[in-house]
Amino acid sequence: MVRIYVLFLFVGFVAEEVFGGPLLISEVFYDARGTDQGRVFVELTGPGNMSLAGYSLEGVNGTGGSITHSLLLDGIAFPMDGYLVLADLDSSGFTSVLNADFGFENLDFQNGPDSIRLMLGETVIDALGYGVFEGFQVFAGEGMPAADAPAGSSLARRFAGVDTDWNERDFFVDASPSPGLANLRAVVVPIPESAPLFLLFSGLLAVFRYAGRYRSKQ
């Protein structure tokens, strides 16, 4: 069972590197220390050069469920590395976000409990809800909400390109936001001493062979 889990982690990583990965919200930084203007961002992952015509980002208020933000992504395409950083602009039209690809004057999503949705028309492609939702508050994310990141930290997808449709599992609080860079974090997975290493390497070799066959068909 442990070997299968290790292989799953590598499958997710290799799939993203070879195929560009699925279209997902991968990191959100919504609460800077001090002013938020020009410092917050949303990072998406997706296939290189993919057009976002018809897509939008929505903010959903945890209190009442109203739409607080609706940012049209028409005219934007993914960079070839598959990481797209959408950054907030300050009152002068500048951003402090490293690796920013596009800027918006109103990309300052609220602190939790709230949700952010990636939409294609009226269809939800991906969604992240964060914070503690109580009573009649509206959760518009997936599964159970992720934690509400403290000021200066982001919510980052635990494994790039891997979506279990459960925000609490998929996202972690990252004290070192990394716009435009992979969010994959090293995970130590114990392997029984009785498990020969060649089994692990054989599994990895199978993954790369499958990736090669997939690319040859394109």
C-alpha cells in the first residue's frame, strides 16, 4: 500500500511536467501584512498556451453568498510553463507580485470565510473555500474548506496538478508564497525495509514509459 501511495505522488508530478496539468487554482494569496494593494495574487495551472477565453474568476462572500468579484480572463493565455499568475494592481497601476503575468485593479479577494471559483461561463471548473463556515454562511468550495491563511501566508495546492475535490486535503497554509513556481512539497513516506528498492524504481520507470507513449500519440 505504501508503494502505491509513493507511485501516486510521482504520477501526479510527472503528469503535470509532461502534459501541462489540468486547469486548476494552485495558489491564492489574499491577505498581505499591511496593505493588500498590489500585493495579492491568484496562481492557476494549466496546459501551456491554453486560451482562457470565456473563463472568469469569482469571489463568493461567505456571508450571504453574493458575488464580490467577477474578473473576466478573456484575452489571456497560459505561459508555456503552465503557471499563470494573476496579480492585484495598486492605485498607480503597479504590482509587487513576483512573476506576475497579468494585473487587475480589483483582485483583492476577501479573508475567510469566503470562496474563489474558476468559471467557464456558468460552469464551475475549480473552487477553493477557506475559513470556518458557521450557521447559514455559504461555502462554495469543494469538500471541506481549507484553513484561513494568516496575514503574509498563502493557500497553496499540496501537489501540483492533483485535485481530490476536497479543499482541506488539497491546500495547505504556505508561510512562503511562491507565485509562478511549483507548490509541490517534499513528503517523507516511510517504506518498509523489506520492500526492495527495485520495486520503487520499476514503478517510476513504468510511469515514464507511459508518458512517452502518450506523447508519441499527440
